[in-house]
Amino acid sequence: MKKAHLLIAAAFLVHAAAWLLPVVKEGVTLPDGLPGWQAFEMAAFEVNKGRIEPWYFLVLPTISAVTTIFFVLGAGWVVAIRSRILRRASAWFAACAFIINAQWVLWSAPDRFNLRAGYFLWWFSFLLLAIGLFDLSKSKEQSMASN
């Protein structure tokens, strides 16, 4: 198995683990906080319920949830398609998602110490995926050049 495939597989494993682990201290589902699946649910569906905040506090969690949907549904499909251009574009998307999802650390200033292992694993999974997809698209270029 290629290094790129190992990185992508690791990204999926880390992402899956993050869904089960506590993401933030608040919440009562787990003894140590809110699990990843429930944090996703809150970011995707409950972000706008009765809150009046700056637009970015409403939009960024929704974008964060969308990056998770693309990770879960799109990454495996991208690897299977075998299109170098699609892999490269998806690698850039995963890298941007990693940067966008840093917002949970940046915007939760005093509460950032409430973030738990699930958040950091989820966040790191985007970086692993990006590195794996960049490597996979690069290895395709190198194999085409050597033919």
C-alpha cells in the first residue's frame, strides 16, 4: 500500500474516532462532554436557533459541518475516481477545510481550553486527508512522467 493510501486511511480512522470522542467539555452525553456526532448535529442544524450574533458566528459552524459532509461522502469517491485533477482539487479543499475548522480554536478564546481530543482528531483528519490527496495526485504525475 502506498504512503498516500495509508495517510488517507489514517485520516478516515482518525475522523471516525473523533465522532465518538468528546469534542467540547459542555454537554452531558458523555462524562467528559459532547461527542463528535452531536457536535456535528449542533453545528449543522441548531446554530441559528434564536441567537442574534455576528454573521460569522452563524455561518462558520455551518461551513464547518459542510466540510465534514464532504469529508465523509467525498473523500472515498475522489480516491476511487482516479482523476489527478479531482484529487488535487480535493486536496486543496481538505487543506482549506483544515484552515476553516481552526475557527473553533480562534473564536472560542476563553473557552478554547474546553475543547477535547475529539475536536483535535477531527481537525487533524482534514490535514491528513489533504497531505494524502496531494501525495496521491503527485504520485500519479510522477508515474505519468516516467512512462
